Amino acid sequence: MHTLMNGEATDQVDILDRGLNYGDGCFTTIAVIDEQLQLWQRHWQRLNDTCTKLGILVPDEALLLAESEALITEFGKEPAAIKIVITRGSGGRGYAPPKECETRRILSINAIPEHYTMWRTDGIHIANASFRLALQPELAGLKTLNRLEQVLLKQQLGKLQQVMNPVPDDLIVCDANGFVCEATMGNIFWREGKQWHTPELTEAGIAGVVRAELLANNPNIRIGHYLPEKLAEADEIFVCNSLLGLVPVSNINGSELPVRVYPESWLTRL
């Protein structure tokens, strides 16, 4: 079994868990390469920040690391993905949490999808989503368990894949004001001439750990509010997340783009 809940192997969760009932919690997904957690400090900071924002007791970092390492040892040496889910725990029959709750840690490990390697080499096709993200500045950037918007977007992608040619691999998502936020599976960056751009995520969207690493190492990236038409002017586009790395976009809304194969590093100097 490749799942631990509060350190114990199990495939069951309490039906009163607040993560299950209300989405009261957060998560992060970490690439494991050569049996090492990639970008751990950024993932840990994401969990810490989100738990603090939600008022959930932050789990001990050393405990999460020990449980992650136990899963890695069991899984073996192949590249893998560890998902860490933190919920407030069980209790309460309404939205208001009880005064005392035991934070629940749920860790699982799985193989990284095989087609990610092909995407990094060949690129992906993307198209515009009609569904828009709601504006919620208090939760913008955070990876909470409330992911119904992404569920609906994936359903829309599935429908478009049946009728569009070329078939899109992913969708560009805008917020309620019509500004580009992200792709359904990660953050988006694009280059016009020598200038790189990425959307502002202070009102909607998820601020990924690879995005954070890129911004830290490339201070000249311009962050702003951009309409989707701006992407039509791009010379180069990529989508990124912690498992994909940097994946080039080879086609956007039917228009082809040159494909650049990015180094196997999260520290790419753009």
C-alpha cells in the first residue's frame, strides 16, 4: 500500500473528515527524482502558508519528511510523485470548525505519467477555455482542496478534445475579468522578443512552486494582467508545474509555435 494517514498505512478516511465534507484543507504534489524530493522547501512553504491562512495547525516538517522518505523507500528508485494532503481533521456538523481538531496528514506516492516525457520533447497544443475562474483575493494563489473549478475545466477540455483539430492537450484559463490566469495543469509563461511574461495571481489562480522558482531566478520576468489576445503575439510559450517541469506549447488556438526543449532543471535562466 502506497498511502499513509498520520503515519499509518490505510486506504480509508473518517467520513466526518472536514477535507472530505468541506474541502477544508490543502495539498501539494512533489516530484521525486533519484529518490530525492524536488523543491521541497517551496512545497513546505506552500503547505505552511496555506495552513496558516486557513487556521489549520501546521504539521511538523520533520514528520512530513520522514513519512515521505518512508514512501519513497517502499516505492523504489523510479521517478515518482508524492501528494501531501492536509485536512483540518474530523469534527463539527457545520462550516464552523470545532475548537479542537487533530490535523490529518494523508501522503500517497504514484508513478509520474509517462506521456509527460513526450510532452517535454514534442510540446503540447492549447486552446482557450470559456469557463472563467471566480475572483477571490483571500484564497488566490493557494492550493486548497476546493478544486471544483478545475474539475469543470477538465470536463470542458474533454468535450473540446472530441471536436477540435488539432486536439488540445490543455486550456488557457482566464479570470472573471477576462485576464489570463493559468493553464488547467499549471502556470503559463510566454516570451515576446526578449521579454518574458506571466500573469498576476492576486485575485485568482494557483501560484505554483516552479513558478516561484522561476520568478526567484529570473527577476526580469514581467508580471501583469494580460488579455488572452496577448498570447497571440508570443514568440514562445510554456506551461509548468512540479511534475511536468517546463513544457513547450507547440500550438495555440491552431497557430504553430517553435518548440524549445528546456533543460532538466527547475532553475532555468530564461
